[in-house]
Amino acid sequence: MSANLRFRAPARAGRISSQGAAAALERSLPLRASAQLGVLAIIVAVYAGITTAAPSLQRSFPTVTDLAVAAAHVMTSTSFWSAAGVTLQAAGLGLLISLIAGSVIGVVLSLHRNAYRSAQFVLDFMRTVPPLAFIPVGLLLLGPTVRMEVTLIVASAVWPVIIQVYFGVRNIDPRLLETARSYNISPIRRILFIVAPAIAPSFATAVRLSATMCLLLAVGTELLATGSGLGFLVGWYQQATLVGEMYVTIAIVGLIGVAINGILNLIEHRALAWHRHEVKTQ
């Protein structure tokens, strides 16, 4: 019985420490949100003071009142919501394809060290090419379509996934795989219970990097090459000299990116709590 008590004590201590960390995080969230709102209020106040003190700047930088009116106009416009749907659909589809293709390629390259060495030049070359440089090629091959937009997103967002998955698999402790083989554990169970948990932190990082990149690529492609989406809407407002609406749409794109990153961080925080606890105990 004493042995059982000695065995259970660390587990209970671990649960208490993890609960305490979660409670501390929940207490810090309101303080962090208040600080961020305070900084935002300061920025708005400085912007309002500059535009009020220098009326000559109001042609390029509308006042806070004009931006509020433009925000109301944009948010009540059906064209904005349809454009947001097009952008999010293209970015989401590009992210999904990038994650699937990148995971498969990363696992294949990790099967043998020479495979990665053979493909390293191609990986380094493709991931350093500016994404918008592919737009002329995409227009030439596919035209100004959503398929072209998704193709360009995948061509730029798949590389972080490949790199993260590859190194996640390569960093798996070989003793775990050897133990699984010695117990005749099937390959599927090895993938589900050894490989997948081991690469989960690296994969989560790849998801966050690729999600933000997909949104930026979608807006940039729409701004230069397509006839729909939030990027096209920003360009149309600029050509129509609706400067307030243009700034509001740009700000909304930034807020969408912040929201996506925050949601992914929350999911990662909940899903990989075991990994953080493991790192702290090492």
C-alpha cells in the first residue's frame, strides 16, 4: 500500500501544478487584454491628434471620425462579406492542401537521410523565391481564377510544413521505434501512438506559420491578379479614392490574421498541454 502511495504522489503533484498553471494563465488574460487595449487607445489618440493638428494630411490619412463612418459603410456592405468569404475560402483550401502535401513529403524525406540531402537545394531555392513572383506564371498558365490563387498559395505555404514535419520525424528518439518493433507493434499503431505525438509540436508550429502566410498570399494575389476577394476590394477602394474604406479593409485583414493566430494558439495550448508540462519537467 505504501508503494502505491509513493507511486501516485508524483502524478497528483503533476495534476496540481498543471491546474495551477492553467489558473495563473486565466488570471493573466484580463491583464494582458487590458494592456493591449490601452496601447491601442494610445495609438488611436496619437493618430487623432496628428490628423487634427495637420489638416493637409487628411487627404491621405482620414480622421478617426471619417474612419468610423467608413467602417460602418464597409461592415454593412454585402460586397465586403462576399469578398471576405472568397478570401477565407481560398486561404483555407490552400492551407489544407499545404498541410496534407507538406506532411506527406516531409515524412517521405525523413525515411532516409540521403532523400532530404538530395532535395535540399530544391527546398532552399523554392522557399526563398518571393511568393508574388509566381503571379505572372500563374496568370499565364491558369488565368485570373480562384484555382490560380490556391495554386500560388500552396506553392509558397507548403515549404514550412515540409521542413517542420521532416525535422519533427528526424528528432524522434530511435529507442522508441526500436522498442515498438521489438514488441511487434504494427506500423499503423506506431504512426498513431509514437510518430504523431512526437511531431505534433512541430506540426502545430507549421500550421501557425502557414495559416498566416496563406491569408497574406490570398490578399496579395487578389490585389494584383484576380477580380474578387478582400485584396481586390482594397485595390478597388484605392482606385475609387475611398481612402477611409481602403484603410478599414486593410485593418480588418490584419484583425482576421490576429484572430486566426489567436485561435490556433488557443488550440495548441489546449491540445499540447502535455508537451509543455514535459518540457518543464526535463
